[in-house]
Amino acid sequence: MSVLDKVKGMLKGHESQASQAVDKAGDMIDDKTGGKYASQVDMAQDQAKKQLGVDDQAPPPVDGGQSA
């Protein structure tokens, strides 16, 4: 079992907190670098979320998008 698999297992049920942590780390890097590498940091954040399985994609509506 790889380290990444172990981390994924520990994050089970805490996906939103993991996503927030990735965002906060990226914001800290942007702050320290004055935003000089913002596009690279954004790509790294997206890749980290994909690797951890915590994409910020909103799930599709349960009712097929139709409101009552």
C-alpha cells in the first residue's frame, strides 16, 4: 500500500476539510510569493485534489436539475 493510498483512506469522510486544506496551503504560497506563481499554484492545487480524490466539482442534482 502506497503512502497516497493511506492518506486517501484517512481522508475518507473528510473530503471537504482536505479540499479546504489544499486551498489554504495554496493561498499561503500565493501570499508569500506575492501571487507571482498564482497560475502554477492553482494547477498544483487542482492536481493535489485530483490525487486525493477531493475535486471541488459539485455533484449533479439528485432530482435531475428540476425544481419542485
